[in-house]
Amino acid sequence: MSDGNFHYEQKLLENELVAVEPFDPSEHVAPCMEVIKASPEVFTYIAFPDVQTGEDLLTKFCNPISAMPSACLFMVIDKKASEGRGHRDPQGRGEYAGILLLTATDTVNAVTEVGILIFPAFQRSHVTANAIGLLLCYTLDPPSAGGLGLRRVEWKCHAGHEKSRKTALKMGFEFEGVARWARVWEGAQGLPVEKLERRNGTIGEIPGRHTASYSIVWDEWDAKRPLVIEQMQRKC
């Protein structure tokens, strides 16, 4: 999906533990579908379309992202994975361990938002910190250091997703608050709408979601960067 639609150059990001590469449907759809079918619980707090086949994943998720200059998708590879936890990548570097997303990227305001889904077999490992850390260096480092030099990177999640909120803080994001009833939410963790329906005289209202918001900004990045690198180097 590195076909030039994204506002910025989408390139391979890697260190000795993890590789974060532009999403290639021909290689990456199959391992994603395996996780979707085997572990639907990973989407409890993540908005994701109903997909039953690889073609569904392409048409409902991958292709819409590819068509947006404001978004791009990456695949995460665990270069230290032992055999058997997931699909091996064709180049033999390791096993597919998750997906990363940049979205709502705004070149005028130099802002982007990061989304992450680490596959269950690779959670509570070095993968999460290293994948996020590589993405933060890519977005916040100045161009002279190989980064995009953005002003602000956002992390937004379901306010009830405690694991995501703890990860954001661990990786140096600052909590900015909770936007109440920020969006509709069709999942099991949605806010009830019965009182809203009675109030408005409506039926079929879609449940809602409170959204917790975090960010890292450019003028604190120099101080936060060593702490992010430290998290990346920690042994889990």
C-alpha cells in the first residue's frame, strides 16, 4: 500500500527487534484474516468492519485506507519470534505480529494519529514498545534525522480500553481528556441509548463511545525520545 497516496513517504522502519513495513495486501491479508477469525476479542474496543474473507478485508478496510492521502497502513514483523506463533514473512525476517495505522494526517497542521493492533500471541512482549517507538521516531524526528518533523502525534481510544490507555502513557503520550459521546459505537462496549431515544422520540439510535485522547508534541519530543528508546530496549 505504499503506492504514493499517503501525504508523506511511507518507508520501512526497523531495528534489531522489529520491522514495520508498508502494508502489502498480497502478503499481509492472509495473516490478518487468521487473527480476525481466531481472536475476534481483539476488536472489543477497536472499530473494525465485519469481514469474513480476505476480499472483505481488502474492500472494507485496506482499500479505503489506501485511497486516503491522510492515512497509511503498516505491518509489524517480530524479528525475534520463535517458530510457530504466527505467519513467517517471505523474506525470513520473522513473524507477522500486528498492524499499525497512521490516520487523520494533516499536512497543514503537521498532525497525525496513530492506531495499533498487536496480535494476541505477541502482546506483553517487546513488539508493542518497539513498533510504537519506531513510528514515533518516524513522525516526530526532524527531517535532518530521517523523520517527518510533525508537530503533534495523537493517540485516541475507547475510554474503557484500559490496556490501550496504559500503553499510551508508558510510551510518553500526555493525557488530554475524555471527549464524551464523541462517536457512535456499534460494539458491545457502547454507551446505552434508551434514555436518548425516549428523550428524542426516536428508535434505532446507535450506541455511543467516550474517547480518551493523548498526544506527544514536537517541543517535548527531544525530552521524551530517550524515554521512548528506553522502553524499546526493555526486556519483557
